[in-house]
Amino acid sequence: MVSLLEALAVEVPDKPGSLQAVADLLGRNNINLDNCSGFVAQNRAILIIEVHPLAEARTVLEQQGFRLLTQEEMLRL
């Protein structure tokens, strides 16, 4: 079975602790991090995160200066 899930692509520093910084920020704002994966492409570290609620997570991350990638940007990596 296959299903589509909405997720956020977050650009983070390529260094230890970046995932923890995102997870801690979400946790402090009562946002559940359901799943995540990450990769480095073109010298950019990207986290793909499934969160609930998604809209609130987007707002919190952007307010703290994290850059969220669009679907088009992800396809160009």
C-alpha cells in the first residue's frame, strides 16, 4: 500500500545537533515530530520532517529563522 504524506523540508546547518535543535524547538511548541530523515545535497543539509500540526510547525520554524524548501526546490536538488 502506498500513501502520500505532507512533510516539511528544512534546511539546517550540516553539523551535529541540528536535528536536536529542530526537535527541541518543535517540542517546546507542543508540535509532535512523527518521523524524519535527512540528507546532504549541493553542500546543503536537509531534514524531511513529518509533523503534527504541520501549519503550526511551518510558522514556528520560519519564525526561528529556519529556511523551508518548496517542492520545486526539492526537485532541483
